[in-house]
Amino acid sequence: MAHRILVVEDEEKLRRAVELHLRSIGFEVVRAGSAEEALAQIDRADLILTDLRLPGMDGLEFLSRIRLTNSVSPVVLMTAFGTVESAVEAMRKGASDFLTKPFSLDHLTTVIERALEVRALRDENRKLREELGHRYDLANIIGRSEAMQEVFQLVMRVAAAKSTVLIAGESGVGKDLIARAIHYHSARRERPFVKINCTAIPENLMESELFGYEKGAFTGASTAKAGKFEEANGGTVFLDEIGDVTPSVQVKLLRILQERQFERLGSNKTVSIDVRVIAATNQDLRAALEQGTFREDLFYRLNVVPINMPPLRKRKEDIPFLAEYFLKKYSQESGRTIDGFTPAAIQALEAHYWPGNVRELENVVERAVVLARGNFLDASDIRIDDVHCKPVASEDNFLPPGMTLEEYEKWLIQEALRRASGNKSQAARLLGLTRNAFRYRLSQTGENGGEGEE
């Protein structure tokens, strides 16, 4: 579809010459002899080509009126040599480019095509931002459990504020997703979201990556470079795995949170920034405080609004919905037609402890889609790595982390049923129990364990 150009020029001969040329190279053209006449047509124009000096309303005032109702169409000014300074001022106010009269028609073509290319890039960028915002809309994040609904309510309450947020939870629970949701529901959504994985940056590079450096600050620093915090100015910095930050960097982070200021490596010049900080950790930072590896003052600066992400084993009612989402995703990517899960497959998924949480569930479903033999995924298609078949207690804890005795016993029963494909007699033998003893323990957990007996 041809672009529509609105030509605003009071000189009839020039207006007609421009119109004929633009039509000859494939553009649609709408003409106006004054700004007042053009105002009614600006919403229909993909680009506005206007003289700076017009009868009545001049070009600068016309530009201001355009920007009140049309913020996307580029405006190219035509101006005489003596008003170039005014054209430059107009560009500061939002004009895309200007042409000095007299100009060649070839030059006119180049300027218009360049302005339309810039608009196309901006439109694409805006579309991508809208898609990102849609992706991180809470309505599109799977979490029907009561625990996740509480998280969502907290996200909506904190998004509008400027407060620092600390998201705590095991690996794979979706801390990154929640951090992005906070950003895209905030007033900073149009500004950068910069993620910093504190475990992925070598200790000797951490300070320069976060705060930037000046030329000659160290061997190999041939040019100055802005750090992650400067890149995020006006937006959000997400510090993932904040518990791994070195003590020297902790001091600088504390200053940023307190004063919104820092210095680049090798510089004495103070840089002021406006960023919101969201941090995440899978560690117990309070234990790190006691061990002296994490600063107490930094902890309290970060922990203004804490959000605790529940592990998948605490929100098992979400497993069928998450599994269906991942099934659809990987079925489309692989070009396979898989219609869903059998009840036995869902039971197998719900019986697992999920030490890797949602990330592990996604990997298991992707593997099942790749290796599936039918149109439905059955329990036999749910292949979970042996290394993750049971939770392992740490040296300091007798029970697996975060589990009570009752939860551990229930997990053992569910895992035995999974391995036995729902056969209760076989599951009882795996646990060294009689069938009646197994039935009793099963009834105590509130599970029916499937229909199989022998």
C-alpha cells in the first residue's frame, strides 16, 4: 500500500511540482495551501511535508499542533536559506528533517524515504514493546493457585511505586518473569529493562560491567564505556542472584540505592542516574548476614518490598496449566500435532517433587514432545532424569529443604506410584510396605494413587 504524503505549501507552482514528482515515484499525495487547511488531514498522512513560512499559522506553530494529535507521522520542513536556524529549532521540537530551498527532486526523494524508514523502525520498535507488555501482562502469566494470585496482587500494588523490590525463591520458579511484569506494569515501561546476572559476570569484571569505565582505566580499556546502570537510566535494573555480589560492589550498590550516584572505574566524575532496582536471590540472605558475607545495610535497602515466589511443589494445581502451555509451545516449534496429556501423564507430573521447579517442568515437557509416539502424551512419555527423582537433604538439614516430614512422606508415596505407573501393589513393594499398610498411608495423604492394583 502506497504511503500518503501531505504537502503543505502556499506557492502553487512548487506545490504542484512536488505533487507530480511524488506521484510519479509511487506515493499518494494530499495537498494544502495553508496550515489551517492541512490540520483536518494530518491524521490520514504517513508523512507531512510543509513549508516553514506559511500564511496565517506558521510552520513552528503548525508543528506544535501536529504533535498534539499525531505523534507518529514524520514532519519534513521546507525552508529558505535565511530561516535555517528556525528549521533546526523545529527539529528540536520534533521535526524529522528539513530541506533548504531550492532543492532537487532527487534530494527530496532521499529525505522522504529516509524519514519513512525511521518511522518504520519506530513502528516496529513500538510493536515489539507492545508485544512484550502483552507477554508480561499478569493475565498471561500462568498462576491460578492461591499462592501465585497473592504474588500477582503484590506485583500490581508495587508496580506503581518506585520502591526497591527483593524477589526470593528457588531456581526456576520464575523470578525473572515477575521482575519483568513489575517493570511492564510501571510508569517506566517505555524505558530500558536491563538484567544483570551477578553469577555470570567474573568477579574482576563486575565493577566495570555495572558502573562502566573510562579510557585507560585498565589494560585494554582503549575507549570509555557506559555500564549497565547508565544503560538503564530512566528504567529498571534487575540484579539476578544478588547474593553473589562481592563486598566491594555491595558498597557501590548501597550508594546507588541511597544517593542514585556512582563513579565510573578510573573516573572521579560523579554520575547521577534515575533507576529502579529489582533484585532476586535463591539464597537465604539472612543467613548470609549472620555469616558476614552480605552487608546488613544493603539487605535492608533491597528488602523494602519482599516478594517470595512459591516453589512448584507448593502450587501443584498450576502444573496441568503450565504443562499445557509448554506442550502447545513446543508442539508448534517442532511442527508436531499433540493434542494433550492423558490423566496418567498429568498424575505423573503432579507426583514429581520438581527440584528444578517450572524450568524443569518445561524441559520435561519439551523432551516428551520430541520423543512422543502418539497424539497424546502418556505417563510413559514423561521421562524425568534420575538425578531429580528425589529431593536430597543438605548436610545441615535432615529433611529436604523446605519440606516437612508429612510432605516428604507424601512425596515418597507419589514417587513410588509414578514409578509403578499407578499400580498400588507394585508401589507398596518399592517402599517395603504391605499392600494394606500402603493403602493406609495413601489414605492419610488424601491421595487415591490411581486405579491399578496388581
